Amino acid sequence: QVQLVESGGGLVQPGGSLRLSCAASGNIFSIYTMGWYRQAPGKQRESVATITSVGFRDYADSVKGRFTISRDNAKNTVYLQMNNLKPEDTAVYYCFIRRLTTMYWGQGTQVTVSS
């Protein structure tokens, strides 16, 4: 059974930074994509960033240049470094693992950007 545990959310001022972490445990296979979605109140769930098993990255246009996704395969952990945060980044952030068509999700962590 695969479990994803997220941490690192919180309240920050505009322009501040946070780093989210998502650690996977259980029956983890070697080849999978990891990434982050977010969902703000009243809005559709949005893909934020993904990183493949070989390190290729993709970002939503709204976060490109500000967010950086990375992974540590030895620790089965994916990170999201978020810099220059804006109020519109406020959302619950969910990490995921995708192996072929199978998805596993973290519990979500709240990020609030407000002065």
C-alpha cells in the first residue's frame, strides 16, 4: 500500500517562500512521475508541477520561474520550492505519484499567502 505524507505548508507574506515535501512509503516501484496539484476555494484543481523519473520537469505558466520541483529517488520524496509567493497561490496543495495510469495522492497541505 502506497502512502504519501505531505508537510511544509503554512502562512506566508507575499514575496515569501515555502518548501513543500512529500514522502512516499510502501510498495514503491522505480518508474513513476511525481508532482503537485493545487485547489483554491471555488476553483478547479490545477496542475502545478510534475517531474518524471528521469528528471524532466513541467510547470504551470502561473508558477513558472517562481516554483521549482525536485525529487530524491533514494528517499522517495518530492519537493516543491515556492519563491516569490503571491496571494493567488493560496490553495491546498496535493502531491501525487503516477505510475502508468495509477494515481496515489497525499493528504494535502494548506498554503496561505496573505499580508
